[in-house]
Amino acid sequence: MKKTFTSFSPLGAPLAEQETTACPFVRKMQHAYRIKTVALKAILFVLLQGTLLLAYSQSDVRSVSTASLPQTIRELKDINLALRWTDTVGINVVVTTQVSFGPSDDPALDYERGTVGRELGLRDGRWEAGLRKSQPPRRDYIKVASPPVAYHYLIRNDSALLWRRIEGTGVGCDNKARGNRVKSSMVVTDVNRDKIAELWFILKANCVDDETPPEMKIIMTTGNLRYAMSGTRILRGEAGAHGGKYYMDAALQKAPEPFRRYAALLWEKSAQN
């Protein structure tokens, strides 16, 4: 008995149809080759994405220590990232902050911040304010963080002028589990090559025990313009992967095509992890 199959190049393009005996060994080797081909294509796609993202990066952006920044910026609390670069606007510095809270002496404030955990003995996950003054319930305190905030400064001589403040809101978790947190990162580019940098503020919800894809948001600013896109990250489980969808706000939908193309690439990369 003869069986016709199509052989493939390393990138998956058909080369030629050939005749071979329907041998189990041949079929096994053929199946293994196709698996390797798919894996190779996936690796090449990821590398291509990384190359395109790198090609649009601002060339002289660098991380700097807070000690090297002007006094106005150093006065900010809980700085976790500081970047510096130069473009036609001048010398730029962007810092991101995220204030962490621990337990206080005010139970109501703890409850509002989320620093009071589930009371011991409760199994349904309800959160209690613990406002009873006599024999208050034992509570499991946790350390939580406020939404991230980004500050964009222009450096003039030794002074820092605040250009914009970007609130990292609009991203959260469906539950109040311990360990929920919104993490942020920053990418600086010059996508349209106009020598004015674009800032991409990436916000990711890291949710504990959530069964739905975690939320994600990207805010982009350049000059006096502001764009945003929102959606979900990819959640992988026993049923497979789902999520990763996004929508662009009205401003980004009307933005120049290079911005929209880069935004889609950055979202696809960021939604993977």
C-alpha cells in the first residue's frame, strides 16, 4: 500500500509530494519533524517580535540611581524605577513609584487599604473591618501597595520641572485574596522617528486564585498627547490559554499607524507574562 505525503521546509512551506511506504517508523519520524517545525516557527516569531520592539527603542535611555536625581525628585517616596534620556524636548527623567502600606492603629483605615486580611476561622473569604473595640478579632495583617504612579520630569540646569503625572488606575483583581498586586513597567521609544520620545506605562494585575484572565493596561504619552489600551493578559490553565484581548481608546484608534502597530506588538509581548 502506498501513501502520499507532503514534505516541508524548516519554515513549513511544502516542497514536493513524494511516494513512500506507509511504514509506522516513517509516520513517527514525519510527526516528530512537524512538531519541531511548529516549535521553530514559534521561536522565530518571538525573536522577530523582540527585534521589532528593540528597533523602536529610544537609543540613549538608561537607568539611573535616585541619588543622581535633583532634590525635587528624590523627595518622592518609594521610587522603584528611574530612567533618563535626551530628545529634542531636552533632558527627560521618568520615575515610577508605588507606596506600600502595612498595618496601622486604625482598623477602619486598614480595611479601606486592604491591609487587614481574612479573620482566622472564616472560610468563605469575607473581609471584616474588625471595628469592635472590646476583644477585636484576630486578623492576619498583610502588606499591600497603592496603584503605581509615573512622574515625567524635564531637567533644566539642576532643577526638575514636572511635565506630567500618570496614575496607574483602572487595573485590578476580581477577588480580595492576599498577594494581589498591580505591577508596572516602562518602555521608552521613538516609534515615528521624530526625535520626541514616547512613554509606554504598562500596568499588570497580578491576581491570586483568580479564575479569569488578569487585567492589563498600557498608557502611552508623547509630547502633549495621551493614548491608552485596556484588556486582559493570557491566563493558562488545564483548559488551555485564554485572554489576551484588548481594545484601544478613541485617541489611539485615530493615532498614526506606527503607534498602533507598535502598541499591538507591545501588548502581545506583555500579555504573555
